[in-house]
Amino acid sequence: MPIGDTTENVPYFILDTAKNAVVGQVILPKAVKRSLAVALTVKVPAAAGSFAIGTFDDGGNFQACSFLRVESPAVERPDGAVGSSGR
């Protein structure tokens, strides 16, 4: 996050770049008093794909953010017993 006085909040949009569609949104402060790392989990319609996070300019063009990134989580393993279910 940029260092500075927090004067407002900024909506950042998560874009599925393959479909050119907004799939999520987070609202973060425009700046913070000191440098810190933060990780957020945001559910999107499909975990597979290429995503970017950023804002839209006054002309409606998506501007990827240089200090935020989107990472796909490791594949989750099912809970409980796992094994064959057929006979």
C-alpha cells in the first residue's frame, strides 16, 4: 500500500482477464501510515483463470494496480473420508 495519510477509501476490482469481466471487489484505504503486508481471501465465480486487480479510470478503462496482486490459492483438499464410492 502507498505510504501517506489515509484520506479516503478506494474500490479495487478483480477482473477475469480472459472474460474481461469483473468478478470481485475490495475496498482499501488510499494510503497507510506505515508499510504493511495484508492478504485477503475473495471468492470469485471460478478459481481457474487469469485475474488482475485494479481500478477504472474516468474513461472506463481498467488500470491494473502495481502494488496489489491476485494469487490463486493452492488446491483445497476435501474434508472427511476420501475413497472410492462405487461398487
